[in-house]
Amino acid sequence: MNPERPRLAFLISLIAGILILTGGLFTSMVAILLQITGFESANAQVTWPGTLGSGVGLFEFGVRLMGVVGIFAGIIVILAAVMLVKRPKKRSTWGSLIILFSFFSIYGAAMGGFGIGLILGLIGGILAVTWKPKKNIANQRTTKTGNLEV
């Protein structure tokens, strides 16, 4: 018999993770295009400490960092969604990770996976945390006194 799993929370969280990952990849592509096109920002003359004048300004570095944060948050949300189905007993842990990294994605994944990924991640995480398996009364036995045995 297939055990009950939080499928709706999984599906919503998985879609959120894909959107967040897509937003992070989009942000990274923007950073690459900024560097390829030679975009000059107001901070282009100031390079990040330790780069020895590599030409990557603070603005371009910030956009790159935002892309990496978005990709990382998207991967964590997807992994937590998969683990939600694999190990539903730890649903509060996986749901909390989904909520945390969905919120964290607002800093790096094109506003949290274009805004929709953030909202779906929060909904999926809340559904995961609040999900409880239904009790199967058919599997419980009653004693002669009427007490339920578990």
C-alpha cells in the first residue's frame, strides 16, 4: 500500500523552485551580457578588492552574486520539495526550508522567480508544514471495551 504523501505541497513547491531557479539563471545571464557588452556603470572604475583590476565593477559583481544566490535558492527549494515526498515524516523541516529559501530568493532570483516563485514557495512551504496524514480507521482494531488500539 502506498503511504500518503503531501502531493499538493510537493507540486506547488516544485513549480516554485523551478521558477526561482529560472529567475537565478536569468539574472546570471544578465550579468554575463553586461560584461560582454562592456556596460559601464557608475562604479565600473572601482573593482572588487582582490581582483587586481579585472574590470568587473561592483555593479556587475552584485548582479553576478544575485544570480548565484537565486540559483542556490532554487536548487534548495527543488531538493526540499523532492525530500518532502521521499520523507514526509520530516515535512516541517522540508516545509521550513522551502519557506526560508523562497523568501531568500527575493534577493537573487529576479525578485523571487519573477514574483510568482516566491508566492508559490511560501504557499507550498506552508502547506507542507501544516499537512497531516489522514488516519486510516480501517487499519485500527477496537477492543471489547471500545478503546482503539494503535
